[in-house]
Amino acid sequence: MPFLRIALAVLLVFCATQAFAEKRVALVIGNSAYQHVAALPNPGNDAADMAAKLEGLGFEVVTGVDLDLSGVRRVLRDFVDRLDGADLALFYYAGHGLQVDGENYLAPVDAKLASHVDLDFEAVPMNLILSAMERSTRVNVVLLDACRDNPLAVNLARSMGTRSASVGRGLAKVGTGIGTLIAFATQPGNVALDGSGRNSPFTSALLKHLGQPGRDITRELIEVRRDVLAATGGKQVPWDNSSLTGEVVLKPADGGQPASVREPATDQTAELAYWETIKDGTERDLFDAYLQQYPDGAFASLAKAKIRIIERVSAAATEGVTDVPAGQAVAAVDPAAAAAGTDDRALTRSIQQQLNRLGCRAGSEDGLWGAGSRKALEAFARHSKAELATLEPSSDVLERLKAEKARICPLACARNQEAKDGRCVTIRREAKLPEPSATQGTAKTPAKSTGTRAISPPAELKKKSFAGCPDNADVAFRQMFSRGSGRGRTTIAATHSCGRAFACHRAARGQPWDCGWR
């Protein structure tokens, strides 16, 4: 009888262990030895260390290092085959990646990307991997250390000419299905640092923080973000996009039980939930309340940065120097990127100033990079014969613009304007009074008199002067029209209080006005 009890207890323990066991499968790829561009120093080390880390966390790991296109497809097929019945799938990639038209691609070591067509035959679409994971597994984690400065993207942009704007910096945001978390080494559209040690800053932080006992992966990624910000001096901000519906704990607490200290975890959960409700807000009171409740919270620095952004936007709106509604401007800046946002806007403003100096008509120098600024940079590249990797703002672009000393873009005037002294002015057409007929009184004159005679303008019109008018019609325009009153129009005609009429024209909305006296 005692023997039967012991046997039954062992059987129950075994069954319970099997019930709680998870099948975890991971694919780890690290590409360093690129054949057509300079090799990367760290991805091979990053992949080897990450594979060892995941194996220690109970993952069945498929590893590939320095893979060409056929090698990537081979390990991907092996990975997908193993996902059958898996509870958790994880994909880690270190190497070159790029975005084209908002789609992300991973670059095998044999990729050359000499033309846009090569994307379909030499690169691996990120959506191919993500779709395969989401079809097979309910919970998926993707870790991408692939935002490095990419010479393959430069090659592709050069081959695309004026369409090079579709080749962006770093990687683009990725839409996901339910139950997927994607973590980028830096925010979308930026490039990550490769690091000077054995591992990149992002992977080094992942190796340090992933797999803490009883710790949810979203909390671990917050600690990863802090470490990378500190290691890069705020230049690199890791980014994640999550549609998880529950906690993902890579390593259970000691004894397989939840974390022993529940109060801090509960408080942290409440803090995270509160932050999620306010992070996209535009009212300062929300962030002041957060700082009062959590003065040393995980998002304290981001809350302070968001408050500074709200104050700047409010001040700009009060002074009337922005056309963007305050709420919209604040909502466009995510708190995680606040540390880098101020520098990016200053860089953009400097580039706009240089483009206007060179005659490329970037429009308002507001630090917001839009279609007008991008079109101006494209015009600069076309007229200067410069080869630009992208039409997005960067320090390299700024230095290239500063190197030019003379006007680059030719002056383009409207049909009723002419170039004069480096600017467009309205063509002045003086009315001519009819003259007496040259044949009047000769033999060829018809017998019946037409009564035609010379017409002279009134004496008071001859004497009238415009001494009280500004010398420049642009000054008259600014005196009569406030900023923004010409919204949507490209032509304005008016009469100044001095009695003289003037007309103003601009090529498009957002462009400067060119005015002339009539």
C-alpha cells in the first residue's frame, strides 16, 4: 500500500511537470562577413552569445552565422518546421537591414542590391518571417539588432535616382498580429551603433536583462532601454511594439512559483498601466500627476521630457510661429524618443536654412521635415550632381549643404514674374495711350471723319506720386497681411493704404511670397 501511494505521487508530479512544460523555439541569425560591403565586427559574437543565452532559458535554438540567401531560407524553413506545437517563438537577428517603401528587409551576406529589382531576389522580407511565426504560434517575440548604418541602402538609393526617398534610414515600424512583441535596437528611421566591445549596446543589454526570474519581458525591455540610453549618451533609444495580451516570463521565479515579492510587482504593474493611458496625452497635468505619484518611476525622465515638449509647443503657438496644432505636434513625438527629438528638430531646421540659402526653397524653417523640405533636398541633389543616400535629414547632408558657397537651385519665376537681383518680381506692364493716326489728314484718309484724337491722362494723375509707399512691395504685404492669412492661396492682390496697388505670388503653399508694385 505505501508503495502504491509513492508511485501515485510520482505519477502526479510527472504529469503536473508535463502540463506546465512549454515548448520554446528560437531562430538566431548573425551576419558579419558581408561580401560586397565592409564587414561588421559584432553580429557573429552577438548571435553566438544570444543563442547560448536562449538555450539556458529552455529554448530549442536554430542558429545561423554569416548566411547567404539560400542559407537564410534554409534555416528559416528549419525554424518554421519546428514551430509545430510551440508555445513561444523567438527570432533574433543581428546584421544589416533596410527599409524601402515602409517595408523592412534583412540582408544576407551575399546581397549587393545594385537596383530596386534586386530586393526581391537578394533580400529577405521581414514580413515573411513574421507571418510564418504568427501562423504557427500564439506568442511571438522578435528582437532586431539590424538598424546599423547600412552601405547596402546607400547603393540602392544611388541606383534609384529621384526615387531614392523611398529608401529610409534604419528600419520602419512593423504592424503585428495579436500576441507579438517586436523590439528594435533603436527608434524607427534611426540607425543603431555597432559598439566597440564584443557585443553591440543593444545586444549587450539584452544579454544582461533577459531571463530575470519571475520578470515579465516588457519590464526587462525597459531596463534594456535605460542601459542603451546610458551607453550611447542618449543617441540610441531602443523601441518596441507590442500586442501581447499577457505576461511573458522567460524564466520562472525560483521553485517555479511567481516572484516572491508581490507588492513591488503589483505597484510596477499599476505604474505601467497608468503610463500607458497618458503617454500619448498632450496635457501637462497628466504628466505632473505621474511624477507626483511616481517621482522615481521607470518613466520619470520621459515624463519630464514630455513636459518640456508641451511647454515648447505651447510657447511656439503663442508666438504664432507654427502652423501645427499644439495637440497634434505633441502627439507626434513619442516619449521614448523625446531625448533624441530636440536634437533632430534642430538638425532639420539647420538643413532647411541651408536649403533656402542655396535657393532650393525649403519653405518655413520650422524643424519639421515634410514633403516640401524633401522636394527641396531632391532639387539640391539634382542641380549639384550630389549623390545622397537618402532624402531624410542627417549630419552628413548638413555638412554637404554647408560646403556650397553659391546658389545651387536656379530661380524659377511664375509667368507674370521675372528674375531681378536674385529674386522674382512682378513684371510691370505700363498702359500705352492711343496715338493719333499716322495717316490722319492725308489723301488716303476716308472722306468721313472718325473724330479720332489724342487722349491725355488727367493732370491730377500725372501729378500723383507714391512718396508715402514703402520702397519694397514685400514690406507693404507684411504691413497689410498677418502670418497665415494667405493660407491655401498662391496669388494675392491688394492696394496699400498709400494708394498704390501690388500683387504677390508663390509657387505653392508653404513657399515664400514674391511681391511687386503694379
